[in-house]
Amino acid sequence: MSEMMRVLYPVSHHKKAIFGGPDDRQITVIVPAHNEAASVADTINSLLDQTLPPAKIIVVDDCSTDGTGDIARALGVTVLRPDKNTGSKAGAQTYALSLIDTEFTIAIDADSILAPDAIQNLFQAIRNSDVAAASGYVLPRYVKSLWERGRYIEYLFAFSFFKPIQDHFERPLISSGCFSIYRTDVLREIGGWSNRTLAEDMDLTWTLYATGHKVRFVPEAVCYPIEPHNFHFLRCQLRRWSHGFNQNVILHWRNVLEQPFLRATVAVLLWDAIVTGALMLFALPLLSILVNPLFVLGYVIDLPIIAVPVLVEGLRRREFGHVLLSLPAYPVLRMVNTTIMLQAIWLELVRKQSLRVYEKGH
Amino acid sequence: MSAGLPATGVGGALYLLLVVWMVLRELTGPAKGNHSARSRWPFIGKMVAISLVMVVVVLGERLLIQGVLKVAVEHMPGLAIYATLPSGSFVLLMAAMPFILLLLLMTCLHVLRLALASKSEASRDDLANASQSP
């Protein structure tokens, strides 16, 4: 994969010399991994291949049974193995936090690879002492199945339209857990990644806002995770995200209310999840049958709007055809998103039945 | 994630308003003593252009649907009962609806915030009075 990365992103190695100064070697990367033998080597190789290499890479082998730790060790990185499974990504990451002696900490999923200049670009943002965390642009590594194509469009839309606007107002909704950089002292101050919700990255981001810190989004820092390729894994991931979002709303709502921009984005997300969700699942089918079949257009009527920033981004990335082919998958994915989100709202906010089991999304 | 269904979803409306706000903020920033960073304008320009194209696409989509229905009815007159288009004022109301809903939602949140603030102030006063009483 390392060779493939060099072909895909031919970044000249002279950049390493630029960062040979005092900025270099201030970063430790934590890679939480539970049974990631198939992908952890790619992740480590992409970290080793960075134009700004980290001082240390720590793989937290969270009691894997597939030799994840051995693969990581063979690549020369530090491997930690807790006595028993920590139960979540947050647990594995926090387990390694006490061993970090660098000013900055990066967390990256063991199924993700980075563009060679990703850390360098992310680092530029966190050099500002006000900034406690920064995250990058996320795109699926593989775009083949229906679900991966839907996710590809969803990410292109979110990371090229929603997120830059949120960043302009200094309130990105979330510093993505799959690839983010943090100030280590701030992380320690707030107790690391908490497993009190299933969306530890959102919890951390909102906690940072509540304690007066800044979070940035850096579109130039690109990360490529493996997204769920089938419905089973997609459902697990979406359940975790949807329940996690609602758990964070319950946990942070008072602080969120005090922050005008965050308040607006969270409220709108909840509104659209409930109202649009109810319309899609109940009102549109009924209206289509009882009143006018044309109501069925409601399922795709906003697709051209979504297509605008997505196609612009596709052009910029020279993936226009790919984007165009993937667009029809988006409404399908959205229906699944909507269904699972409504279910999560019902269970978490109405029935008070909190999901606590961390289900892996791939 | 949703751009917001026309007339119901408020997500799209919020982000379109934020783009307008971005422009206003940059334009009025220097007058308030904040120097508008030139580096921000290319990004703002891009967002404004994308937002304008989105609005044009919505209008174009309406025209397209109208055209397709017209052709369909010409060829299959039986479809006419389904192809009645809403009046212009109804369409205008539907276009304004997300913004109205957004305004209502934001107002409700603001009222909730004020109510909570006054409630916590009242409980603080109660606590202070209780500690002062012998």
C-alpha cells in the first residue's frame, strides 16, 4: 500500500527537510485496533510515509485475536495490549494517553490511511495556541458498493459545504474521530476520550467548546477510512453514530444552548432528523398512495441541490464521473440513515433506552 | 444528513443564511474595527457561488417538472388529474416555509435558554437567602 500511496500522491520528499526543525517530532499517534489485521499495516505505512513524521506511533492492540499486534510490531511501532478488552475506541485511546510525552496527540482509526501531507496540514492549524483540536477531510478509501457510494456523496457534501461553513464560524460540529490532532495537555485536562457516549469524538469536541477551546477543520488534511461495504456493518456504524449523537445531546444540551452557532446546527440536525425522517417514512408513502403519486418525487427532490457542491468538488478532485455515478446511491443511504436515526431518537430521547454496546462498523 | 426537504427541512435554509451572514460579517467587519482578512474572500466567494447555483437549480427543477408534466399530459390526457400544479402563491409559501420554521425553531431555543437562565438565577437567589437567614 505504501508504494500505491506514492503513486496516488506523488509528494516530493523535500518537504520532509522543511519540517526537520523544532516542529518535527512533537506528535504521537495513537492507533486503537481490535482485530484490524487486514488494515493496520496500511495505516502504519501511511503514517511512516508522512511529510511530517510523528515522533512515536502507538498501536493499542485491544485484545485482538487475529495477530493485529504482531503485524504492528513487525513494522517497528510501539504496541500496547491491555489486560482485557477496553470495550470501545475511547477506552483504547485513553489507555495510551498516559504514555504520551509529546505536545500533540493524533488519533487515527486502524482502518484509515492518510494523504502523505495530512499530518503536516493538520499540524499547521494546531500550532495556534488557542486551538485544542483539528480534524481533516474524510473520504471513503473504497467506493464500490452501494453503501460506499452513498457515503462518498455524503462525505463530499458534508466536507465541502457544511463543514467549511461551520469552520468559518469556528464551530465545526465534530472533530472526526477517525483522524484528529489534539493538544495533549488539554486532552489530559478533560480526562481523555470518554466512553460515556458512543460518539466519543462528538463528546470530546463539545466538551472542548464548553471549556473555552477552539476546534478547527482543515480541508487539506485528507484521511481515507474503510467505510461499511455491506448493510450489516453499515447498520452497526449508523446505530452507533445515531445513538451517540442523541446521547451527546442529552449530556451537553445545557452547554450547547449557550453557544449560538452550535445550538443552531444541532437543533437543525435534530429537526431534520425528526421531521424529514417522519415525512420520508410515513407521510410521503401515504400521500403518494392516497393523494398523488407525484409525492414520491419528495425522496429525490433535493438531490440536484446536493449535487451542486458535490459535483464542484468532484471536478476539483478530477472524480467527476465517479461522483455522477455515485449520486443515485445517496437517497438510498439517506433512507437508511433516516430510519436508524429516528429509531435512535425514539429509544434515547423518548424511551430513555440508551445503547451502550460498542458495535464495530466494519 | 440532509439538505432539508423543500418546505419542511430547515438544514438547507440555515446554511444558505449562514453564507449570507458570512458576506455581511466580512463587509461590516472593517467598520466595526475588525480587519476583513483578504484570504477569506476566495472561500466566501466560492460558497456564495455554490449557494446561488443551488437556488438556480431549485428554480430550474421546478421548471423541468412543469415541462415534463406538460408533455406527459399531452401524450396521456388521463394523467391530467395528477398533474395539477400548485398556484404561484402556494409555491412561494412553500419556499418561505423552511425559513419561517427556522426562525420559529431559533426563537424557541432562545426562549428556552432565557427561561433556564432565569430559573437558575432564581434558585441561586433562593440559596443565597437561605444561607443568610439565621
